[in-house]
Amino acid sequence: MGIPEYWWPYLYQYGVGGVVFVIGLALILGYRSCNLSRREDRFWLGVLVFGFAWYAGIHLLWYLAALYVLPATPTGGPPA
Amino acid sequence: MTGTLLAQAQARGTTLDYVIIIAYFVGILGFGTFFGRTTRTTRDFFFGGQRFSWWLIGFSMVATGVGSYSFIKYSQKGFEYGMSSSMTYMNDWFFVPFFMFGWLPIIYFARVRSIPEYFQRRFDGRSRLMAVIILLTYLIAYIGYNIYTLGVAAHAVLGVNLYTAMVVITVATTIYVAVGGQTAVIFTDLAQGAMLLLAGGVLLLLGLDHLGMDGGIVAGLRSWWTSLDLPARLPFAGFARPEDFNFVGIFWQDGIASSITFLFINQGLIMRFLAAKSVNDGRKCILFNTVFLLPISAVVVSCAGWVGRAMVARGQLDPDTSSTQVFVTVAELVCHPGVFGFVLAALCAALMSTIDTLTNAVAALFVYDIYQPYIKKHAPDRHYLATARWVTLVGSGISLGLGIYFSFKQDLYRTHGEFIAAVTPPLVMSVFLGAFWKRYTPAAAFWSMFLGAALIYASKFFPALVKPIADLHGSEPAQDGTYSYITALFGLLVAGTIGIVISLFTKPKPLHEIAGLWIGSIDLGRRRFKGAEPDFQRGRPIKAAIRVSPDGTTPATPSLTFEEYVAHVSDQETPEQRDRRHELAESGQNPPEYPLVRLGVQDMYRLHVKEGDLLFVGDARRWLGGLRSLHCRAGKSHAEGNVVLMHAEAFRAGTFLPDRPVRVEKFF
């Protein structure tokens, strides 16, 4: 059984976006623009990872709420 | 969309609503000119003196980011598709590492004043010329279109004459931008950002209250949520369908291409980040803005559409309501007299705050990239400041003229849009590769912009070029066979490939010529910025009184900002000395002359500061956000504690107040 289609955007955003994000981290760490020997830079690296987790978490909770918090009507609102 | 709105124009609101809207215009004009009155140099005019706190910049960016038509456009999408209208506001984190530790420190420490100037220093003159032509063409026409759409919105909502609305808005914006420059823009955008968030919050609560009938907001929340079907509840649209609003296209166009554009080549936004008092404050600003304010903005601009959709499902709103009108229709339905006026004033705020930022950016591009290098090279700073003010007036006039022209000839703006869509991805890729790849060559930058734009433009006539990428993502073409959103991915790939291939066969610039301009040389940029080895040891900020003293500085270091110093000495030096000084300044090798201040020996110990370190001295009232502040350099210590000795000219430059204590922080 495949992954339901409504999950594809979430997986794509945090999969492909995650690759872009990791390339960014690799560049800034590799060139020591973010220098982990500095306390301040360690803090900001934590912030960057937190930001990614923050959005991935918000969207995940949003999905769970959409799926499980109060049943959705079969059709709602005006036709798109 | 504008045509539909024009056709539906009618007068709405009560006298009280009109009074509130007029009061808003008067208030914002006074606010901008009041806070902008301290502008004395081009550095003040374009970068607000580089002294503002992160929260001030962050809040002001809400209003800039929530631009023209955001309320109407995202309410429309929210009405048609549900909560996925928030997608474009919540996919911006992926490029933040590149910005926080790459682009921001590069431009801040290298003192890059404009994007084309970066092209000159990183690549060559022809790339700069191409960049400045593209950016000015884009900005002036974009301001014109904003003025036009704002006029359309005001006409549709209030029933006022289209051209009267356009003229009034342009004049109001131009006055405060011409007087106060970036400082006025930041402070008006702060007020406008707060208004936007407040108005959106009020509209959401009143909408839920309306939905809840007698049960109040909580019942309204339940009613709203249960009225949505599953696709309307989800945070993302369908993966590749429909063609005009699908996830994968918006991800590439907005989450990737627009995010890089926003962070890397939006001159207005770049100037806003450069107005921060430090790189760290710039980082805090992007964090605050992206993590906290953007999700709120997504709700604010979409909520009228979400509420309207639930109202239709509940039979409280006509299902035939025009989606382009849903923002105004819902606002009028749920708001009381006065509140409706406030919401409409917030709509004006969203539109004006985009125009003011871009108007200031146009002046910066003209002065730094056309007037200074090609027309009048070595004039005093006050001359460039006066020029900037004239350019603001003339540029606004041209934009207004274009706005009026667009009202007759919308095809012209469509052509302009196609031109911009073709040139933006190559421009973005050139900046991006230039900042992150030392091997990227000037020839590659020029030709990837030229050939990349040509290929992207050609894809409009030969959609088969885009088809393989579109097919890979399951994207379907529009009725005319062209692809819209997914073309952004095509553009990035084409420009990037051309740039990389040409770089491999051409000669890069020597490393010493691009020092400080790419990610591997940021430490060198920081050293140049300070003029000495940076010291990262942090101390505790101190609170002190300022004592103005002519003896507070050593004779060798004038107590002026660098631009004031330049203006001061330019009448006294020989042409050869002046040319040499400008060469050094343009190459970024000339450490600026910060005013010198002297601190007590114990205070220096507490701050971990030694002679020559950079300091930030600001009014102790932190809610001023750096309005009364100055970057300084630590001089020799003195014996007295909690006293800062400062020259009278530095005191004036920082617009400090007598008898007001200051907070001193170590910069690095």
C-alpha cells in the first residue's frame, strides 16, 4: 500500500528542502563561516536546526489535526 | 484580477471609516517625517545609519513582505482552496543557513551598498551594468504596478476615483521617503506592520465570532473547522494539480526561487538587513521574521478567505461571491463601523509599505550604480544625499506615470513580467554561485545571465524545453501549452549549468581580488570591517553617562562617521589624494573612521574591550530600537567608572540626548 497522495507535498518539501538545507549547513561548516569553536556560532547552528524542526513539526501537527481532529465534511466551501 | 475589481467598484463604509482612513494617512505621513528628520548622510538615507535593533527591522519587514495585493490574493486562494493558501509564507527556512552565515556577513562586512556593486567587485563592470539595468527596470515598473493595483483596490473598496487614489498614495509615500529615507521607511513600516497584524487578528476573531452565531469565538472555531473538507484543511495544495495552484510548482517558484530572490537580490530587503546594528541583529531579525512573524502573516492575509469559505458552507454567504472580492465582502460583513475603516487602512498600509521600500531602493541603485560611478565621481556626501532625494521624487513620478499607463495598457506589464521572469533566475544564480563558489568566473556570471535569460524566454515559445522537468513532477501545462510555476526550476537549472560549465573553461578572479566576497573569506572580511583582528570574547554590556568632551578623542582619529569624515576632508585634499582614497574605499580596503570614545578602565574590563575594539553605544531605553545610537571605537581608558567620553560631533551624529544614560556593548 503506497503513501496517500496528500502526504506527498509534506515529504517532498522536507525531503528536497531538507537536502538544500543540509547542503547549506555543510557549506557554512566546511568553510568555517559557522565556526563551532565559537560559542555564538554553536548557538546559531542550534537555531538553524530548530527552525527546520519547527516548520516540519508545525506542518506535521497540522496534518494530524486535519486528519483526526473533528471529522471533515465531505465537501466544503465554494468550488475552486 | 484588477479588471474584475474595477468592474465591481462601489462606495462602502461609513463616515467613521473614512475618518479613520484619512487619520491613518495623516498619521503615517507625520510618523515617517518625524523619525526621518535625523537623516544627514547617504548612510542614514539608505541604511538608517546601520544602527537598528533586530525587532525593529523584523517588524518593519512584515509590512514590506506583506505587499501589494497580499490580502486580496491570499484571501482569494484561501476562499478557493482552503488553508493551503499559507504555503508561500511557510516554506522559506531552507535557504536561511546560506543567508545567515553566507550572504549576510559577506555584504555586511564587505560594506556592499547595492547588488550591482557586488557584481562589480566580485565579477566585473559589464555584469554590474547588466544587473543595474535589470534591477532598475524591474523596480520602477514594479512600483508603477503597485501604485496601479493600490489605486484599483482603493477604487473598488471605497469607490474613490482611480487616479485620485494613485496620486494621493504616491505623494504621501514620496514625501516621507524623500525626507527621511530608510529611517522613515523602517519606522512607518513598523507602524504599518503592527497595524497589519492587529487588523488581521481582529478580522479573524470577528469572523469566527460571526460563524459561531451566539456561541462566540470558540463555537465559531469549531464551526469553521468542521465546515472544511480534507483538502481545504491541509497545509499544502495538491501535489501537481491544478495547474494554477499546485504544491510542487509553488515549492520551486516560491520556496526556492523567490526565497533566494527575496534574501539575495531584493535591493530593498538587503538595505533593510544592512540597517541592522550588527550581523547578529540581522540573524535575529531573519529568525524572528521567518519563525514567528511569517506564520502569523500567513494567517492574517488568508483568514478572510478561510472564514468566507466556511460562511458559504454554513449558508451565511452567497456561494457566487467573487473570490477576488472575498476579502472586502467578509470584512464588511463581520466588522462594525470604524473597525472596517481600520481594516481598510491596514490594506493601504500593506500596499504603501512595499512602495516606500522599493522607492528607497531605486534611489540607492541610481546613486551608487549610475550617478556615482558614471556621472559625478568624487562629490561630497551632501551632494549625493541631495541627489538621492531628487531621484526619489523623479523615480516616484516615473512610477506614477507608468502606473497610469498600466491602467490603459495592461499588456505592457505582462511583457515586463515575462522579462523579469526570464532574467531573475540567472541573476539569482550568479549572486548565489558568486557568494558560495570561489571558482565562479566573471565570464560565467555574464553569460549565464545573458544565455540563461534567453533560454528561459525561449521556453515560453518552445514549452518542450521545460517538458522533461514538468513531466518528472507530473506538472501539466496551461491551456496555451506553456508551463508557469515549474519554469522557475528550469530557469535555475539552466542558469546554474551554463555558469558552472563556463566557469570550468574560463579564468577565475585571483583570490586576493575577491577576498571578503565569498563564503570562504568571511573572516578576512570581518578583519577588514574592524580594521584589526576581531576579538570574540564577550563581556557584559554596561550602562553609563555620556560626557561630551573635546579631549575625549585623540587628534589622530576624527570623531566623525566615515561619510562625514569624507565630506569633511574632501575640500582639503588634492585630487590625487582624493582618487586614492576613493580607490581604497571602493575596494573595501579602507577601514572606516568610527568616532573614538573613551571608557573607564573598569568598564573596559567588564566589557572585555581593549583599545581599538568596535563598540555600539545606544540610548539605554532599548525600546527605541537603536534610534539614538552610534558605532564607535574604543580609545584609551580613563579613571572614572560608568562615564563615556565622547566628542561633540559624535554626540550629535548619534542624536543622543543630554542626561540620558547609554548602554555600551562590545561589537567585536
